[in-house]
Amino acid sequence: MKRRNVEEVAVGIDISKTYFDVAYEKDGVVQHQRFSNNKVGFRSMKKWLRKRKISMAHFAMEATGRYGLPLAKFLYAQGYAVSIVNPRQIKAYRESWLIRNKTDAADALLIAAFCRERELLHWQPPAPEVEALQDMERRKGMLQKMKTMEINRLKSGKQASVVEASIKRTLRHLNKEIARIEQEMENLNQRHASIQEEVALLTSIPGVGDHTAFILIGEVKDITHFSSGPALAAYAGVTVRIHESGDTVRKKPKMSKVGNARLRAGLYFSTMSAMQHNPVIKAFAQRLKAQRKPGKVVLIACMRKLLHIIYGVWRSGQPFDPEYEQRLLSSPI
């Protein structure tokens, strides 16, 4: 007996802290429902879909921090395809339709339409140790921002002695917490051979240290989800945005910043270091400077080049080889 083909329905989810809206369109009929953002709501949504005979579905939701993660894990465990989309993509898609009204139900339906029209990558939950590494790396970043704020307060001018003492106590506490998080990250690294191997591989690239390797592993999670170095660079938002129009508008090039801000920030100092110590990046930067490229363009190009190298090393499983490009160029076609 032949198996009947089942149509996959694109389902959009608009997520918030306490509830989420689900919407889809099938045979010209729009369906929408709101559920509580907890396990009870997840199960209720599954029953709601079953009553409407939706057995195959591709769910899409915006990346909203941790609010949508439990739901994404639930859907993945149920065997559904799940995609997590950059909110800027949804915003641009909404603007392309000149949509003025914004409600949770309308957003969910818009996300469903976006899912139906585009070939979206399927999301997979990261390994528990990778998820823990990401949590710790992000926590460290927040602690460092708090430390910078307190240092700036201390340097802002003369203050009451009680306030100055409070700031100094806070700084001591923040330093202890940062050191504790760093130690826990190193402990996790030592406990998991897979992370150790990836850190050793990534740090074979001059300019990439342990801290950057932890950021890469936590934010990228699985390099096989990316088809190429340019795809990884696009995910990080490391592309040049050029604004030129007609004969008169010639604005300075800027970084697009449409991507993972944590990954991009983590690569900044690594790129600066690579421009001094990585032979491939250093030579590349010198060529660009010789062409009188603006400093920001050189930095962005080097960051993008470094990401391409990271992709090649990580995906191949082979340590960095400074002679690889030269051999590739000199080899017969």
C-alpha cells in the first residue's frame, strides 16, 4: 500500500515570557491560538494541532534569548522541523509588505509566511556542555560590562567616601565572580574531550586564544550547520555595508552588524592580534593598506578573513597551516 503524501505546514510562533501565539494558513484558512509558555501550554498546542490534522509542520520563531528555547526543544523532541530566525529578517520582511499593524497574532502569521517562502536552516539543540559553555561565556560578558561601568564611576570624579568604598567593594566582588566563571569554564573544558579538541584546534590559529575559542564554540555550537566561510561570516554580521547613491552620496563604509553581536565582539581583539601575529592575516592587512583602504574596511576584511580561516580549520579538523594558501595558489590547475 502506498503511503499518502502529507503536506508540511509552515507554522509561525510569536514568543514572549509568559505566552506564545501560534498561527498558520492552510487551504486559505488562517488558524491562530495563544498558549501559556510552559509545559502545559506546549502539550495543549500539540493537541490543538492534532485536532486540526496537522501531522507534519515546520515551526519558525524569532531568536528571543531564552524565552523560546524550552518550546524549541519540545518541538524538536516531538520530531518537528524547527527554525530560529534573526528578528531583523522578520522586521525587514514585514516592512517589505508595508504592514503597519503589529499584534502577536499578526506577527505569528507573518513568521509562518516567511517560513513558507524561504529555505530556512533547521535548528538542533546544542549538546548540554556546549549550552553550559555559552551560558557561562555570556555571564562573564555581563560581569565584565558591570565591571567597566563601576570603573567608569570610580574615575568620574570625587565622590563621597561611602560611595567610593561601595564601588571598590563591588569591583572586588565582580573580579571574584569573573575569576570563578573563568575557572568553571576551564573545568568544563577539562571534563569534555570534545570541547578540548575543538579548543586545541581553534587556538592553533594565531590570534585565537582560549577565551575566543570558548565564544566560538558557545555561539556557533556546530560548525557543520554552516555551508561555507562566507555563511559563518554572515552569521557573525561581519560584512561591509556600503551606502552610495547617485553622484553625490558617498558615506563611509560601516560594518553591517546584522548577525551575532557576541561572536562579533569576541572576534574584535582576536583580529587585532591576528593582524600582528598571524602571517596570513598580517599579509592580507598589509595588501589592503597598500591599496589605501580605510582602517575600518581593513579591520572588517581581516575579521572576515579570520572567520574564513576559522571555518576551514574547524570544518576540516586540521590545525592551522600558514603555508596552505600559498601552496593552493602555486599548485597547477
